[in-house]
Amino acid sequence: MAEHWNYRVIQHKALGPFDDDFLGIHEVYYDDQERIRGFTDDPCVTGDDLAELLRVLVLMTAAASLPVLADDVETVGWPDYSQQE
């Protein structure tokens, strides 16, 4: 088989004492003997469990039916909540 890639779910260990383990979908690359060459550093999608990953993927799929935004779209910015009492 030729070199190829696909998406795979990878379990990540907690990064710190206050974090939890999580799952991420990564691009995984294979050599022509089906051995894993490596995978992307950053996951495309993350979630606490498989059900959450699936919910996010459903939302992402729904985005494909919306108009495409330009990367220079005008935005209003985020509110500054630090000034509220």
C-alpha cells in the first residue's frame, strides 16, 4: 500500500494537575507498510469523550450548509466585562 493519511482519535493525558484526560482527532500519517510515521501536533477537534467528539462533528458538518465567511469579515469584537461591577 502507498503512503497515506487518515483521521484518528488519540487519547491525551492531562497536561497539568487541574486538567483532565481528553480525546483529540488528528491527522495520522502512515508509511507504505502501514506503520505510523507521525501525527499532527494539534488536534483538529477535542472532547472529553467520544460522544462529545461526535456532537462537535455534527455542529461542524452543519457549518458547511452556511454561507462561507471571508477571513477579513468585519467583527464587533468582544465585550470588556472587566469594567462591570
